[in-house]
Amino acid sequence: MNKSPQETRVVVGMSGGVDSSVTALLLKEQGYDVIGIFMKNWDDTDEFGHCTAEDDAEDVRRVCEKIGIPYYTVNFEKEYFDKVFTYFLDEYKRGRTPNPDVMCNREIKFGEFLNKALDLGADYVATGHYARVVEEDGEFKLLRGVDANKDQTYFLNALNPYQLSKTMFPIGHLPKPEVRRIAEEAGLATARKKDSTGVCFIGERNFREFLSGYLPAKSGEMIDIATGESKGRHDGLMYYTLGQRQGLGIGGSGSGEPWFVADKDLERNILYVVQGDKHHSLYSTALVASGVTFASGRDELAAGPKSCTAKFRYRQPDQGVTLTALADGSVHVAFDERQKAITPGQAVVFYDGDVCLGGGTIETVEKVPAEQPQQTLSL
């Protein structure tokens, strides 16, 4: 028997931002028994001794008191370090570009936090993500947020059926300007607060300085992949990602076109670069993904290859792909059209219309052969 809102406890993960603030407000207005929880995942005291988490916790307090709901702070620093930050460092050691947001959502926000909420008697957890969960014939599906510019299903692709069944996304049907308007009208302290960007544990700090504090950087040679000529020295492979054009320190030589990171050789500590964005080394026709999971909990490839769309980076337009299961449990993802700068370590996320089917981690890419003409490929 379904409970009424008044009998349903929802624990809201509150970050001190406007999205989670409005999430709590809407649930309270709908009559739910709402509890706010501020998750402290990182000791982010800066070099001046100022902790931004304290500011966020204060904003959570002000919002919860305004709404009229109880609130608590829960410390997940150890769990975050063990499950997210260690993974983050390990990926950079391997010369890859990790996606800690995907890992944080799976392991912390919808893992540790969900378990803590259930201990508090919660029926559901809720967050301020721009996404939707719908139930159809007993199956829970993850749908894109209505605001296409803010949709966050890319970062939620690893959630399993149980996690989806226990999750609410109350602002997933709203555009961002409407969320801010609701916060303004309600007089919430976070109504005009700037959205947080970047990796939470780095904050406003310089990325290179932060990373070098944990991993030693090793300078090496930078080579033009098209000519074999040396173009100087790189500062450490971990600082560069495929397709990157900023921060290479190469002057406007040759054609005057910008330079891009084309490849990385971890064993020889060589950074390969190329001038212009048309060179075949920047493009690939397929990838292999590991750790692929589907939100349905089923093996969606058991019946054979599957055509759908995919994203290889956040906010990228959907790309047509064909998925094929491989014998080792990984998935081969063939592209309808060649793709630029596919990056190992990042997430590949699959869609069927508005439904997020699931995703995995990019392991390897199949590059466009050197002799292949540089036109769009149809596989």
C-alpha cells in the first residue's frame, strides 16, 4: 500500500547550492516528511585556513531553518577518499583522464548517503540533479532532465535499479531559471549563489599545483605526430588530455593553426601533438568500454548488437553507435560517424531517446587509419 506524502520520509542531500535548496523546498511544500543532510566529503581548507565547506554548511542551515525542516551534517571524508579520490589518482597514474563525478554519484551520494538515509528511516533520498526517474511496469528508468543544457544523466549513468527505486529528482522537470525564480520567491539564502564548477576537492585551486601535491610530475619530450619533430618538453603526461589545445606552449609555427594533444605514450613518457584539427590521429571509429552497466539491471546485449545513441563527454550532442558485447565482458562501441578526441578514463553513456540506458568507462579507442580519407565515416 502506497504511503501518503505525510507518511513518506525523504532525506535530501544538500550541498549549500540553489538546486538542492529548491529540491528540499518543493518536497516540503508537497507535504513530505523532509530531512536535510549536508555531506562533508572533503577537508577543503585552503592555504589561508578558510574552509569553503563551512560556508556551504551555513547556507544549508539557513535554508533548512527557512523551510522549517531538520538538518544534519554527515562526514563521508574517509569513504570519499577511499572510493573516489584514490580512483582519481590511480587513473592519472595510468595516464588517463578520470571522471570523479560518476564515481562519487555511484559510491557516495547514492551509496554511502543512501545507506545513511535508510538508517534514518528514509523511504527515499532526493538530490538537486537535473534528471528524472519514472516507473513503468515495475521498472525504474532514468530520464534526461527537461533542461537540456543542465541535464546530468551523464554523471548518473552508473546507478542501479535499486538506487533508482529509492531516488527522487524533484527539479528534473524544471529549467534552471525557474529553479532560481522559485528560490527568489521563497527568500532562500542560496537563490543567487553561483553554481559550483569543476572537481569538488580541487575547488578554486590551480589544477596542476593540486595534482603535483599527490603525484610527482615527470617532464618529457613533446613530438609532432605528423612529422616526428620535437616540439619541446611537456610538464608531465598527467597534465594533458586528448584533444587539448590550451597550455601546450607551442608557438604559432608552420601553418599557424593551433596545436592539439594527439596521443600519450606512458612507457616512453612522450606527449604527441599535431597542428590543426583535421589530422587522422585525433579521430577514432570505435572504442571499447569496461564496467558497462545498464539501468534496467538486465544484459541489454544478450540478444545481440544494439543500436542507440551515446555521449563521450558531458553536454556533447548524442552520437549514433552500435554496441556489441565482447567475450571478456567489455563492450565494443562502433560510431556511426568518426569522433574527435575520445579520451580513455572518461565515461561513455548510452541513450534511447530521453532514457539513459547506462554506461561504462572508455578503455581503448580504435583510431582512424592514416591512409583513410578525411571525410565522415558511416560504419
